[in-house]
Amino acid sequence: MILLCRILTIIFIVLAFAQPFIKRGAATEVAGRRTVSIFIDNSFSMGQTTADVPLVEIAKKKAQEIIASSNDDDLFQLLTNDFEGRQQRLIDKQEALNEIKEVQLSPAIKNISLVMQRQKEALAKGTGSKISFIISDFQKSFSDFSSIKVDSSIKINFLPLRTQEAINLYIDTCWFLSPVQIINQQATMLVRIVNKSGSEIEGSRLTMKVNDQIKAINEFSVDANGIMIDTLKFTITDRGWNKASLSVVDHPITFDDNYFVSFLVAENTGVMVINESAENPYVNALFGNNNFFTLSNVPFNQLNYSDLFKNQFVIINGVSQLSSGLSAELKTFLEKGGNVCLFPGASTDLPSCNSFLQSINADVLGGFTTVERNVTSVNTRDAVFANVFQRLVQNLALPKSNSSFSLGKRINTNAEPLLVNNDGSSFLTRYVYGKGIFYLCSVPLDKNYSDLPLNALFAPMMYNMAITKASSNANAYIIGEQNIAVVDVDLKSDVAALRLKGSGNEFIPTQRKAGSSMNIYLDQQMSESGFYTLQGEDQKDLGVFAMNYNRKESDLSLTDNEELKNISKALNITVIQNADRDLGMLMTGQKLGLPLWKVSVIFALIFIALEIALLKLWK
């Protein structure tokens, strides 16, 4: 018996060194060289450290282990969040090792379902067995497991890299209270700050700089895992393009501690009033005494059409007949982004007026009736009235009228009632046409028909009509998203191109002409947050775009091991729980099949123990 144990011990020791295996199915028996796809998550969250080593460096080391243990004729795909065109090629062993050295942290973000689809496309080019590895920290924002489509011909491996979840305080976004910023006036900016930690943060500071000058410093506190909105007030002192940067102090995650915003402060805004006869004293008092506006009054029969386009806002005041020429110019003015407000006169020629209204897809005017009405509803969702009221009270004095036009409702309009009468009829309606906004009032701008010019609502209403735009470029953009900015520019030649200049780079962005405007595509060419200035042929600044890193990476919540385990069972995916495991040995096992050397060692130890026990009992 003792001799038998000794013989069996020797046999299993020999087998352990021989490294026997069992083939595990068709996937390991496919003829041809192996094709291996390795995804290295190089998003900002992989910049966290464990034992002072960034996770992305550990991921690179693991990728090197996989490749180093492979055969010389195996093919590889090395994939990162950048999704570069070259990463869809299959490359040899040495080239793959070289490319790993070039992997750096990137602002690009992709979901796991998209990553696996890319891997599937690349692996389809191979002829032998197919293996994929995804090396990541598996943030919840990355892990859209429900969208994964598994290919049974691919052996899929997840390698989660873990570190302690860090405390992260960051600026999520910000916005102005007013859509237009005016020189020498106070601006209000709201800033959303997020605390992704289990403890309250007290006494932190939010700093705002505009054109490199500190404009505001606020102290704030945020609850654990909470959100707070801070308010910054500052006076605008510079015309033209302004560059604002917001910052908080937070460690160790710092990529989201800054937020960049650009905004244009116009020299002034031109307002033109086309009058039937006398000028309106209320309009003159409103726009004539404000240095921000340049007011011009023109009789309808002395109008030079080219002067229209020197203004942002045109008021048609009681003009009795809209000629075909004026109608065509007003339509073009709207298409190019101007705003128009029509106050019909009591004796307005309806056929000519309605012909214009129909051409811009607005409702038409009906009969002029003498009926007393009073406004009872204000659309505070629209920019014209959004910031006029702190709250609406029941006894608020709203405009009244004793005579007004009815509106013939058309089916296919984008009408948005702004002021509605007690009988449901519209007092003031907004329409968007082209790049501009058209406002239609159902009453003349005359105190004999309505008290609108005397009402407290009149001044902010007209003011906001003049400065509000139907569309404008964003104050801030997110790197990696499909961003399109529109600029009005007339290039002198078809081969000329606009250029973008950042803090340390300059390039020609993707651009496409659209009428008199140019669409600028702010896409993958930008990899650093900050300000990028758009310049034309004459080096003149045409716009400033503020680019920010995506805040999806700011939420460092990870998919826990238990969830990964459940997902792996459902999708037949191998999860490598031990990040310290030698992936070279794993690759050898996946190449040959199920390794039995560990089983052989165990049996050898069992028979050694049995022999010792028998010797003691024999005595």
C-alpha cells in the first residue's frame, strides 16, 4: 500500500510537469492562428491609483502579459476609448506591444456595448479562435450590460481593476439667468456643484474668472452625495467675446474641477420701427434712452430695404399695407436671424398683411372687432417672460383691450401663445421662421385700443423681444459629443477654410457651408478642455468656443463584483476576479483547453500525505 502511494505520487508529479489539458469545445479547436482583441479603458477614471500606480498603467501591463504569452503568428486588436481608425486593424505581436506603450488617459468615453461591438467587427476578420479582453474599472456609466449582444464564437473575458472609491467634488454645469449679456450691467450665473462622496463638504470655494480677472469668489457647502446650485453675480466690463472659467479645489480627481464658458457681449442692438405715420412715444422712450440699443424710426414709404439688415429687431407699427417688396425683405430678414414684431393698425389692409403672414407660416388676421378683453395668462416658459416675474399673483394688472383682431388658426404653424385673453383668444403669439422670431400682436400699439403701452409688462416684453434669439451657439460644449456651431461668414473663395486655435494647437475643423453661414463641427479633434478661437482668412476672431470634459466620468460609482458575476453567468462571460493573476498563464489555458496540472499537484500532495499517515499507522 505504501509502495502504491509512492508510485502514484511520482506519476502525478510527472503529470504536473507535463501540464496535461482537456479540450473544451469547438472554440478551442478552430484551425488557424488566434485573433485576440484587448480593450484598455483609458478614460479619466482610470487615472486613479492603487499602491501609487495608476489603473491605466496596470491595464497596460496586463495587456502586455496577454500579448507576450501568445504565439508569434497570432493577430491582435488594441482598442481604447479613442476608437481611432487604426484600432480596427489586426496587427502582429510586436506592433501590438509597441502600441500599448502609446496609450494615455483620454477624455473620450464609450459604453461597454459599443466596445464589444467594435471588438466583434475586428475579430470577424480573423480565421482561428477568437478571444476578447476588456480591462476596465467598470464604472456604472460605462457598464450598459443590457445592450450587450454576445457572439458565441468569441471567448470573452472581463478583468475589473479596483481601487478605493475616491471622494469627488465637481462642477457639473452652469448657465446664465439671461440669454443675452449687456456691457456694464450685472450678469447672474447659476452653477451646479455635485458632491460624490459619503461625507458632507463644508467651506469649499467656487472661483470665477472672466478674461483672466477674478470676478467672484463664493464659499459653499454640499451635503453627502448631494447637489447644490450656487449663484454668482458679476458686472460685465468687456465687449466682444468673453472667456469665463469656474473652478473648485478637489483631490485626487481634478479633471472636472474647472468649467469653461464663452459668451458674446454685443456693442449694441439695432432696433428699427417702421411707422405708418407718427412715431410711437412709448417705443421711443423705451429704446431711445438706452445706450445698448440704437433706435431708428422710418416712415414706411421712405424705407431703404438694405437698412433692415443693420438691425436685430424690427417693429412694424400700424403700417396699413405691406407691399410685396417689404414682405419679401422681412421674410429674408427673419430667415437670417432677425426678429420682427407686427402691431397691425386698425385700418390695416388684410389681404396684403395676410399674404405676408401666410408666407412665413403664421396665423392670419381676421376681422377687427370692438370687444373688451383682458389678458389672464402669461407664458412664463418662453424667454420673453421667463425672468420677468418672481411669481405671478392673482391681482396682477395685465394688459386690457377694447378692440382687437381675431386670428384665423392655421393647422401647420409653430404658434406659441405668449399672452392669452380671458376668452381664450391670443393677445400676443410667437412664431419661429428660419433663424428668426416673429411676434404677432392682435391689437394696435395705440392706447386708444389697448393699455399695453402703459402696462408694466410692456417694457420687459419689448426688451426681451429685441434681444432673444431663436437659435444661438451654446456657451459651453462637451468634448467627444457631436457638437455643431453655426457662424455667419462669407469666405472670399471656395478653397478658403476657417481655423481653430487652442492654447497649444491650431487646426482646421470639419466645416460645411450652409447658405450664408458655416457649420463648424467641434468633434474628436479636440482633446483638451479650454477655449478655442475660430478665425477667418484675415485672422479676425469669428467666435470663441468653450470645451469641457464629459462629466459622465465624474461619477466614480463602480459595478460591484457580485453584479459582474451575475452578468457573466447570464452572458457566458469569464470574469477574472484576481487582478494579480498572470494573464499569460490564462492565455495558455485558453489556447490548449482546460489545464490539469493543478489537479495533478493536488493528487500528488494527497498521496504524499496518505503515505505519511500509513507509515505512522503501520508502526
